[in-house]
Amino acid sequence: MLTDLYVFGDSPLHRTRPVVKITALVVFCSTLFIVEGWASVLVAGALVVTGFAVAGLKPRHAFVSVRPALWILAAIFAVQAYLTDVVFAGFVVARFVVLILAAALVTLTTRTSEFVDGILSALTYAPAWVPKEQIALAISLCLRFIPLVRAVLEDVRQAQSARGLDRNLTALLVPLVVRTLKTADEVSQAVYSRSFD
């Protein structure tokens, strides 16, 4: 079942128009990459933490958002530490964490339907040849697949843990990929049957 990432609330962030949040996220992320230095990361991090507090989101929401990327962040840290130094590696990882949390803040305070409407609004002035509805549908499906993959991974992890295979990466990834592809195929057939090209 495809579900929403939205966390119910009535905060100012929840009430903000999706197109405003999407635009702010793009500007925020771009600025964070353009402006170098720990000061920019610390200020950006403080803004994101404030956003979570204003939205009434709990620390566990932040952790759940970052948790799937922890092994990737660890790999990035290791590579950067080897190529440069530990301080720069920490800076790169910290910047990625802030970016992930900023994106999570938007998705957690925006219903998928509103998110799609916001994207369509942002594409209003795009050239006529740009497939606006298809882009909105693709992004909507991507957002809905995130919690699905997370739920499937948790199911597989628990099943393999009962068999003593929770440390076996292959035993986790193969069922995850198979079940995800099966669901993706079912969704694509449903979309095709509705003549949505």
C-alpha cells in the first residue's frame, strides 16, 4: 500500500502554500552549497531545527528521515577523510544531513496531493512542451514509494532476523528489490490501464 509521509498538524509550516515551501527548499539547498564554511552549515542547521520545532515534529521524525542514509553518509565520510581530512569530511556529511532534514521538513508538513499541486503551480510558466502532469505524477509516486520501501525493508529485516540472517546484506537486499519491483510493476500497470501516458 502506498502511503503518505505527511505528519498531521496545524502549524504555520503546515499551512504554508506548497509552492512557497518548495521554492524555499530549492533556495535553501542552493545557498547551502554556494556558501562554504562551518558557519553556513551551523546557521542552516539551526534554521532546520527551528522549523522542526515550529512544525511540532519530534526528534524521532528527524532521526527516521536520516536513518536510511546513514550508511551512505558513513561511506562519504570515510572517502572524504581518506582523500582530505577528518574535519572536511565532517563538514561534507553535516551539510548532507542538513539538506536531508530540510527536505524531510517539507515532505513531513505537506500532503502528497498538495505537493503535486505545488509542483504544477511552479511549472505554470514552463514551456508548453514540458509534460507538467507527468512530472507531477512521477514525483508523487516517488514520494509515496519512500515509506513503502522503508516498510518493506523493516518487514524483510524482521523476517531475516528471525532466521539469523539480519547481518547478511544479500538476504536483505534481494527480497527488498524483488518486492519493490513487483509493486512498481503493479503501479505501472494501473497507470497504463487508465490511459495515462
